[in-house]
Amino acid sequence: MTDHHAERFRQITEVLARHGLGFGIGAAGLHRWLPVEHGLLGHEQREEPYTNPEHLRLALEQLGPVFVKFGQVLSTRADLLPEP
């Protein structure tokens, strides 16, 4: 694996961890690049806590257009994600 790929994997794991999606990091086998705990701080704070769907949307937006498209496709799969 090139350094460029390793750096991108690290960026992805950081964004997912920042939004409390660290469980997906282990499932995807990315924990080698960034061991995480659930919900690392570092994203924009607000008065009301973000919901899980909001965290997922924010993470996908931060990761770029390919991930946004992935989120759009994922949103059509009621068997994979709940309605909210």
C-alpha cells in the first residue's frame, strides 16, 4: 500500500471516529491506521446533540463527493438503515 493510500485511510478513520462511527472502523478493518473509541471530540458543537443520522451525514459530507453519493445510495436501502 502506498503512503497516499495509508494517509487517506487515516483521514477516513479520523472523520468516522469524530462523528462517533468508530464501530464501522473495526468492521471495515481500518483500525490498523487509527485505533479509536466511540465518539472522539473534534466536530462542531451545538446546543442540542447531533442525532446518529446527522453524524453519518456530516461524516459523509466531510469525506467528499464519492462518500456523499454513497450516502445517497445507502439512503435508498431501508434494509440497511432505519428510516431517520
